[in-house]
Amino acid sequence: MIESLKFRELTREELTTLNRALDKWGVFEFFKDKAVVIAEGTPKKVCLISADIRHILLKFEPEYAGLVIGELQKGFAPSLQGADVFASKTKSTKYYVTVNENAVQLVLYGRDLMGDSITLASEELDENQLVIILNPRKEAIGVGRTRFAGKSITQKGRITVTTLADAGSYLRDEG
Amino acid sequence: MKTLLPPGSDESRELAKRYGYDQWLVDRFLAYVPEVQEFLAKMERIPTQYIRVNTLKTSPEELQKRLGAKGFVLHPTRLAEVLSVSVSPMSVGATTEYLLGQYYVQDLSSCMAVDALDVKENIQVLDIAAAPGGKTTMIAQKMQNTGSIIALEPSAVRARSMSFNLARCGVSNTCILQHSGEEIGKLGLTFDRVLLDAPCSCEGVIAKDMTRKTSHEPADVEFCSNKQESLIAAAAAAVKPGGVLVYSTCSFAPEENEAVVNSLLQKRTDVSIEPIEFGASGLTEFQGIMFAESMNNTRRLYPHLHDTTGFYIAKLRFD
């Protein structure tokens, strides 16, 4: 038996945290008319849902529902599915790093990013910051965390971004 | 319904021996599969592979261009979002595009069942026995993630596997409930569309699983048929007036197909069978048992005639 999830509406505090994060990732406008709920657990998950399944979730406690776009702890961390939605809707580039084609396969195997393989990263990025990893077509292939700030993110010969989640996990985890 | 066993013949004995089937199965194929020799020969060959483009994420043209650049050779099919694969330089389940959810490896026949469901945006859909989620994700893309889909899957393992597929494909309008199809009534909900791709004896997928030539017995067909009759009755009770129920299986057995739909027609007077364009007509008679004339609106898909896995689809409209 897989565990049923308890879904609920966001509290005002959670909504504020989420809205700040959506603004940071450049997708606040896109999410303005979208429905999101919290799936209880540790950590709490933020689920994008269609408006029509809201009442079903609150009534039946399904095993799975909607699209988990991220987790809420102290702040909001995007999931791979969230990264996919954000990357396709954002016009912002600040928290997105783009890698070259050679690095795509490595990321999909869960490998960290060498600075050499990053073709585009904002100089405003700080160390220890969450970033969405994009392939050359600007599609999200992973979520990572910076090990360096600014221009040092593209330095040669060093791992500069730790890969936290990658699209290859769909095969690894399911298998 | 009890499994009907036509008498054996020299022809069925010889074909069963040549292709490695239990004879009772070939006896039956001779009674309901056209051009049996061609059929049995086709089942020995690797079936055509199909991918269904996830239009939530890309377009058929764009995907064809991307996979083409990697050496795949893809061809259009009767359904705009489905492409057949004639050359694949790597496994179709291992490309970046697959991992990004841009397509789903799915047989054309199963996509035809979803096509028959006539899904629109902002409606309520029930998908019974939904895992691994190929049809569910296709319904979701046709609805552009609007409305709602309740996917029932009694197996926890299969429900988990399905959740990965929903996530990969970016589906946000679906929830999975761990229920069997017979429990639909407990939900107290009705739906615009209900898809029942019923558990079956899988005669239609022998080309993918050769063990099925000898692994099941007449009693298994009867067991499936009885289960399917109770499932279709439960599914029908969940359809709103004016709504559609699509019943499908990957079996050729009339006991699992026409007989099941016929059992519903005998119980309900508010249902009619709507035509489906592609495929061979459903049977109106089998071994002296007559089915409703409108059963010829249902469709049988044969590997050797339609280049799909073996499949059966019935589209039922409720007044």
C-alpha cells in the first residue's frame, strides 16, 4: 500500500513564501490564475493542480495528485517537474544555468557540473544558490546548487554546480 | 461467460505445432481471426513500435525533427500525435526527449481507444485500471491539463510506477486512487467520459510475450470475461447522461469483448454503440451465440491487418 496524501490549502504564510519564490524564478504571472495545494509530509510538497480536482483531493485523499512543483521548508525548492514548468514559462535568466550538449548526458546520469560546461550563467548568482539547469534548447534537465558565486561559476577545471535532481532519475527511480 | 471451444481439426493441430501454440487457442483463432496463417506468421515478427507525442510539451513536427537528427526514422500514422518508428539507433526509452516527457512509447491501438473517447477540455474523466498511465497521459494532453481525471489503480506498485509517468509527462489534472474498478460506486461521482481498458487474457500481445502461446487456459478467458462483465456494469453506472464509455482489451476473445458489451446492452436500455472509423467490425455472432447487430460498430484491430497489437474497442454513448 502506498501512502495516501493529505492535501490542504496553503496558509497565508506559505502563500507568501511561494509567491516570493515564483517571482524569483520569473513565473509569478504564469501562476496567478493557477491552482496549487499543499500535500502534507516532511517536507511539504507544493502541487500544481487543475481547478476541477481540488474538491476531489480534499475529499478522497488520493495516493498521488497534480504535479509536484517543489517543496516548502524554510523556503521553496523547485522539483524537477517545477523546473520544467518554470523553464518553459519564464523570461528570467538569473537563476537558470545553461550547459553545453556534451554536459547534458552527464547531468542526466546525476553528475555535477564542471564550470567548463556552463555556457550561460548570471554573474549575479551567489554561492549556495538553487539554480535550474537547462540544456542548449532551454529545457530543464535538472536542479542544482552553486558552489561558487558570479564569474567563478564558469571557471574551468572545477565542479561549480552540484546536481541535486535530474531528469535521468525517472529511469533510475522507476527501475 | 464460459469459454467456447470449437472442435479441433488437422489444420489447427498442424498450425499449433508449427508456431508453438496450445491447440485450443488455434482452434479458437480459426473461428474468429481472419487469415489465420498470416496472423500467426505476423505474431512471429517484432511488432511495429510507436511513440505518442506529448503535446503538452512539444509538437509532432518538432519531435520528428529532433529525433530525426539523432538518426531515428519516424512515420506519420492515422493519429496526428502518433508516429511509427522504423529505425532507432538507440532504445526509444533512453533519449533525452523521452526523459523530458516529450513522448510516450505506446502502441497505436491503445491510442485509438483514447481517440474514441472523444475527450474535450474542462470535462470529468474516469480511467479504470489506469496504470502504467499511457492512456491517462494521452487523455491529459487532449484536455490540455484542464478538467479532472480520476485514475483508478488497485495495485500500489503499479500506481507508483504510474505516478512517475504522470510526472515525466507534466500532467497536473489527474489524481490516482488506489481502488478497484468495482468500487467506483463508493466514490459517489459521475463522469463525462469513462475509459475501461479491462484486465484481459492478453491474446493480442503474443508477439511481445511469446509465453502467452501456452501460458493460459480456457478457464482464464472465462475468469477474465466474468470480471469484465462486472467492471463494465460498474463503469456504466459512473457515466453521466450524454456521456461516453470506451471499453477496450488487448484480447481477441469474443467472450472478453463482444459478449461483455452485449451483457451491458442486455442490462441497460439507455446505451448505444457508436461507430469507430478504423479497424475490422466486431462480431455479431460467435459459435452460434448472437450479439446485438450494432456490435459491428465496435472494432477489432489485428496485427497482420492493421499493424498494431491485437485490440478491441467499443464506444458506448449513454442517453
